[in-house]
Amino acid sequence: MKQDKELNEFTKYIVKESELKSPSSNFVKNVMSKIEEEVSINTQFDYKPLISIKGWFIIFSVIVLATIAVIRNTQATSTYLSSWELSFLENTVNYFQFNEIKFSKTFVICSVIFSIMMMVQVLGIKHFYNKETSS
């Protein structure tokens, strides 16, 4: 108890003797600038796509080549494919004869206008976000 009382008196003495310090006039500005620097350092990153352009090109090429191979080889017989039951593909390939499809002029014009509008919007949004991230 006596020790606590002495400690309490000592603490009161130190508090009375010390001067009251006030922050500088630029204190808030200095603190906010440090916070902004730290935030800008932590939020900067380099965008790296998960699949590169070369990767997308390879994927697209494989899909196109596989589709062409399936369409052309459904008529041909081979020893490896003869064991498979692929008769359903013959009907599917005959079903997709694109040269017989006719589109009206209205549909073609609307499709072209829609495609142009989509490209303009995508480019506009891309420009907007590039501008936002660069500043």
C-alpha cells in the first residue's frame, strides 16, 4: 500500500511538472499526407492477365482445328474411329449447313449497329478505367 501511494504521488508530481504540448499547425496535413503516401504505395500493382494473348490464340486455334477435324472426318473411316459409334454426328453435320441460312436485311443492319455500339461502349469504359487507374 505504501509503495502504491508513493508511486501515485510520484506520478502526480511528474504530470504537474511536465508541460502541456500542443501539436503543430500542420499536424493534420502531415498525417494525412503520410496516409495518402502509404495508401498509394499499397494499391499500386501491375495488371497481368491470367491467360495471355498468346494463350488465347492457342486455345482458339485448337478449338477451330478440332471443329474442322470433326466436320471433315465424319465422312472418312479409319480403323481407330470405326470402333466408335459416331452416326449421330452425320445428322448433326448435315443439320449445320450454313450456306442455306438466309438473314433479313433488318436483322443484319441491327446486328451491325449493335456490334458497333458494343465496341464503342467497351472502348469507352476501358478508356475511363485506364484514366482512373493512371491518376
